[in-house]
Amino acid sequence: MNIFRQLNTLPIFKNAVITIGTYDGVHIGHQKIIQRINKLAQSIDGESIIVTFHPHPRMIVNDNYRIQLLSPLEEKFELLEEYGVDNVVVVPFTRSFSQQTPEQYVSDFLVNHFKPKKIVIGYNHRFGKNRAGDLNLLKEMGKTLDFEVEEIPKQEVDDLGVSSTKIRNALKEGRVATAKTLLGHSYFVRGIVVKGNQLGQKIGFPTANISVEDPNKLIPDNGVYAVGVKLRGKTYQGMLNIGLRPTVQQSKGKTIEVNIFNFNHNIYGEQIQIDFIQRIRSEQKFANLNALIEQLQKDKQTVLGILARCKI
């Protein structure tokens, strides 16, 4: 897969079949569009292209908007490559770019840079200043600018029952299994292993504390989770806690810490990936450390059962 980050470095694409969007999460709805552009590109001996934007357009249009991303840019690239896209073009999104009229957006941006043979869009796709452009305008301009337009039908999208917003809401409520169904892959978080207060080691559940790399990455709701842990090219089983650690009251803020099963190595400073499988309970305060340890032992058995069924 080729990645282009500047419009002035684009090659001349061969029989370009393009789609445009933020593609946050690259969920099953996105995957359906990707399958379609790949198939169309193959049918005309062309190239499939996803045109996406960075930063997220809402962060530019609305100064006070802070998006919580399902997939920051580098993660998005990995997912798009996994689903077989030929090219990804990242358009630097600016306020001036957002002020183009719909007609300018089509002629000066889409046609000038991509010379598309076919454009595939979702049923509610809008573009240009004030999102005034729509399918009808795109089809009308296609007649004179020599491109065809295909819309993914509303029914096809509705039947999937998926959107990035719905996935974000599920994660904010800890429903990571629901998010996985809508994404078509496990939701994951990456970060660097940093030093904690070593309490886990003392109570028999050593944990790796994780500092998440991207500040805009959405972190699921507080609680205890069954997870897969990707580290040093291998996948391990693990139990993860997100929260304030109310029983020990030593946390200065939200922490993300994972107990990696059957693992005993120094991994400070290394990158780790957490694949969320299922939340088993919310965070709670225990009367004392013994009560906490007893619950953690029960949690581990629950997690092992879940991960065995999922073949993690």
C-alpha cells in the first residue's frame, strides 16, 4: 500500500477509483466500501484510493471540539493495508480547505489531483463549505468532468447498524465486545510501559503500567478487562485494569495496567498493544488488600475462561 501525505507529491494514478472519508476505526461499514472500490478498480485495471484527512476535520472547523479517535493515523494505515487498499492519500485539513465551495472541491481538489474514473461514497456523504455538496451535485459534475459516481445504498449501511459514533459510545460504556463486532476486529490501545508503584508485584499480580502514545486515542471505560497482549512479536493472555485504583488510593489519576499471564521480564520502555476482548466488571473499592487479592484471583479465573473460548 502506498501512502501519500502531501497533495503536491501525488503521482498520476491509473484509472483511479476513489472514496473519501475520515475512516476512523476502519469498521465493517468502511470495509464494505473498501471491498467495493477494490473490486471496481480491478474491473477497469485501475487503482483503489482512500482519501482521508488529518487532523480530523471537526477539530479544525470547531476550535473547542476534541475528538476521541478510534484509530490515530498510523493505526489507520495498518488497518487500511490489512483490508487491501492500493493507495491512501492524507490531505492536510486546514480552515481554508474547509472553505472551498462544493464545486471547487470537486473540480480543483478531486478532479485536479486524482482524475478519478469512479467515485464511491456513502449514502449521506456531504462535502464543501457548510457541507452543501451532495450526491446529485457530484453526479451532475461527473457528466462534464468524466467520472462516474456510485453511492452505497442507505439500506446496505443501515443493515450493518454501524457507525464510528456508535463504536465510541460502546467503548465509553466498556462494551468492548460490542465494539469488536462493529469494528470487525478487536479494539486496541498501544503505549509504552512505564514504572508504577510496584504494588502489583507485592500482592502477586505484577502489572505493566501503560502510557498511551496518542493523547486523542479513546480509552474504554474504567473496569477490569480480559485482553490479548501483543509484545515482542508474540501474543499473551492478560487481565487489565483501567481506573483510579480506589482501594490503594495511591493513584494520581487514571491508570492503565495489565497483568500479563505467564510472563516475567523487564519491559520498561517497550511498546505494548492491548487487544480488548471483554469487560468482566466495573472498578470497585474493597475493604482491604486481602479482599482485593481475593477478587483478583476470581477475576483471573474468569478472564482465563473468556480467553480460552476466544482462543487467545
